Amino acid sequence: MSNKDIKRFQEIRQHIDKLELSEEEKSNSYKHIEEWYAEDKSFGTIYQELAAISPKIEALFQEMGLI
């Protein structure tokens, strides 16, 4: 994670900690956030690799609303 992402993740964790949730619910929330980050990071990696192949990929992703 980049420093910016780590900071955001920590802020989200702090807000979740303040909620009246069971420890299990908090843990599940943390897991989902980590999974979303991993998915987002994977998408970024795939996008970068495809964009390196053809500049048309960026236009396509924009058209699809993915970036």
C-alpha cells in the first residue's frame, strides 16, 4: 500500500472502531476493506499492463467508466 492508502485505511479503521459493532463485525469490515484494496490494486496493475500495450485501452476504460 502507498502511504496515502495506508493513511486512508487507518482513518477508516478508526471510524469503524468507534462504531457500536461486535468484534466479529469489525473484523469482517476490516477484511472487506483489505479485499477491496487488493481488488483495486489488481485492477490498476492490469490496467497499466494493458495501457502499455495500446493507448486505445485508456480510451476504452474511460468510455466504460472504469477510470
